[in-house]
Amino acid sequence: MSNKLALVTGVGPGTGLAVAQRLAKGGYEVAMIARNEERLKQFEAKIPKSRAFAADVTDTAKFNAMLDRVCEEFGRPELVVHNAVGGVFGNFMQIDPAVMEVNFQTNVMGFLHLARRMAPAMIEAGRGTIIASGNTSALRGKSNFAGFAPTKAAQRILAESMARELGPKGIHVAYMVIDAAIDLDWTRKIRPDAPDDFFIKPAEIADEIWHLAHQPKGAWSFNVELRPFKEVW
């Protein structure tokens, strides 16, 4: 891992793209994973030294095959950000259990397969960083988040287990709780009357991920929370 290599899953037009751009700005070559290959190629054309690898993290066989391809063609990343997310709104009587299973595959199993594939090289090198982007649903189960909160809570606990295992080996594992509406086209449509400072900007999340990924070994964070100053919590 002599070059600065990073991998980001869930690279769409919001947080994932902002993270890829921030890491590239900081000198990383970035492998970007998402389902939409056409859009990824557009991002690849705009971000220097980035590579697009289209894959669905819920398709375990194809996802693992793509991770093998990343390692063979791109290299073994020293920084991994799992930003792929699956969610559904509704109480436990309303949600489709099958959809919740897909969310679990995205949020938990995708994260597990990613870490299992990338951690060995980090252990061998004695350094590396693995970050999962989450939200407040990882900490509380509100009524209409029954199809989402359990999967994010499991993701956070998995990250904590990984952190306790990998920390003494020099690998920093962290979980970022985003307690906010992210400033995206669809969130603006849901809250058309909300002021600008109601939302958190994807670039602000990316800056904090950069900071988290570059903390000194003597002051590592595991659980990091981000929220706008007006957010009620």
C-alpha cells in the first residue's frame, strides 16, 4: 500500500460523491463502487485518478468478485468508506419484511464482506482506516424507522466489534452518526420550506470523514456524531 489508495461504496450524487472528491483532493486515488455504472463513469471522468467499479453490494458473489477486481487492477486501499445505504420508512406492521432483508444486506452484510476483503492487507501493513457512514437510527428505534433502524444499529455494533479487534493491530475503525437531513434534491422536495441551515451539506460530511481518517493514533475516535446547530436531539 505504497500509494494513497481509498475505496468508497455508495457513490451517488450526494455524500458518496463528496467523499470521493474530498479524498481525491487530499491526494488519494479513489475506487468508487455503486450500482449505476453510467453515473460512475461520469464521476470517473471528473475526479482525477479515480476508478469506477459498478457493483450491487447486496449481490454477495458479484460484490466479492468486484472487490477482488479492485485489489487486482487498482490496488489494496488503506482507507475504506462504506457509504452504501438501504432504507425504508414505516412501522413494523407496514414495512415489507423482504425490503428490510435487502436493507440488512446493504447496511450490514455489505459492510462485513467489504471489511473481510480489505482488512488483511491493512493488518499486514499495520495501518489502515475503515469508516461506515450511519445516522441516528443506529442509536434509537423510532416508530416509522422499523425497517431501517435495526439494520443501522447492527451495522454500528459490527463496526464496534471490528474496532475492538483491529485497533490494537493499527487499523482505525470508526462509525459516523449523521443526525441530519442531507442536502439532496429529494430531501429538499420533502422539506421545501426548510431553511438552508436545516440541512447538512455532503461536502461537510466529507470533510469530517477526512478528519476522522487522519486522526493521530493517540487520539482515535470511534463513534462520531454530526448534526446542524439547530437540530433537536
